Amino acid sequence: MQIDKNKVKQRFARAKESYSEQAIAQQKICLHLSRLMAQYVPVPLEKMLEIGCGSGNLTRQMLGQYRPQRYFANDIYAEVEQFFQPNDSLEFCIGDIEHMPLPSHLTAVVSSSALQWVQDLEQLFAGIHQALNDQGWLVFSSFSEKNLQEIKALTGHGLDYTSVDTMTAMLEHQGFEVLYIEQDIMTLWFAHPLRVLKHLKATGVTANQRDFVWNKRKLQQFYDDYAKFSQLDTQGNRQYALTYHPLYVIARKK
């Protein structure tokens, strides 16, 4: 699927105020990624690039955990800068990471819940490989095939996510050694399908949906059809599932 980067930029910019509160899955993913990284990647890291810094969950973890001398924080929209306190190590690189030069001689490139928006992931891996020092680190989380599967099943809209095998093959083809790769299924539960839609809007994750206009009839049909992804909780209340399928990677430049 062709990704409309302008629409992605607009949707995430609109969601910036609600993202930190609503991005429950992304926050858990970021914390797990940081803990994994601590097991594999030694301290300190001198020069780091983060792709898709957003509201700064991973940024703050990395600045505290690895104490880099220089930390380049990338995102597609400049408004992210409001989420950060001044820091001598921090430098923003605003723009589409696929169409801008990467800083050179990097010790590590990190990213959490952002690379699914990249149109040509293997080409980006090639650029990262060139930008890293020998034995430099590439550590990221993204999403795999079952991500938001309920929404795709009911609307026919969604990103084309990368499988674990394909991700591994891409990285190895571009000269990385994959030291660790893990996938997980994370299910969030909501009291009504409308709350699912509000959650998705608040986190910007439907930013690439095009040509899908809700009306009263479509909305009611969506509510009715979502019943197949629901179950009763211990109090007998119906809860509606939303699946996240995070993928975690620790890789090193050969």
C-alpha cells in the first residue's frame, strides 16, 4: 500500500495532545524495547539517532540509559519539539526519514512504533547501515501481520505489515546480524466499538486511511460486526478487542 506521508503528518499532528495519554500499547512496547536493549547493548553510546521520536517516550529512556554525547531525534512534524525539555545532547531532525540525509558515524539507531510507516524499509536499512560505525547497533520495535487485525477485517483498510521472517531477511541482506527478534500479541479491551475508534484517532494510528468515510449506516454496521471480536468480562459486560502485534529487533552492523 502506498503511504500518504502528508496525511500521516497531519493525523499525528492533530493527535499530539492525546497521544501520550492514549498510546497505552506504544508505551508498554517502548518500555519492553528499552529493557531488551539493556540486555544486549553496552553503555554508553556516543552518537545516536532515533527515528520517529513522537512525544519522547523512547527518547527519555535512551538519554537516561545511554548518556549519548549527541542524540538526533527525528520525526515527520516539528510540533514534537514541545514535548521535550532543553538538553545539550538533543538535536532535532525534522522531516521524512526516507528522504533526508542521515547523520554519519552513528553508534546506534533506535526506533519504537514508527518503522511501519516507512514505504521502502529495506532501502532505509541500507542507509542506516551506511550511517552506522562498524559494530553499530540498530534496535527497534515495529508491528507485524496481526496488528489491528479487527479494523482491517471490518473496514478493509490498514497497513501492510512485515512478517518476522521478511524482517530478518531484509536486515541480513543489508549487512546486519540479527542478535534477537521477538514478536508478541497485545490485546486492549474497550467497552464499545466507538471507544476503539476514538482510541485509534487519539493515537494517530489510522493516519493512512483513505477513501473511507463514516456515515450513520456504516458506523452502525461497524458496531454490529465488531461483536465477533468481543467477549463478556467477569462482570458480564461485553468487551471489544483490539490487537497489537509488536515486533522487537536487536541487530548489529557486521
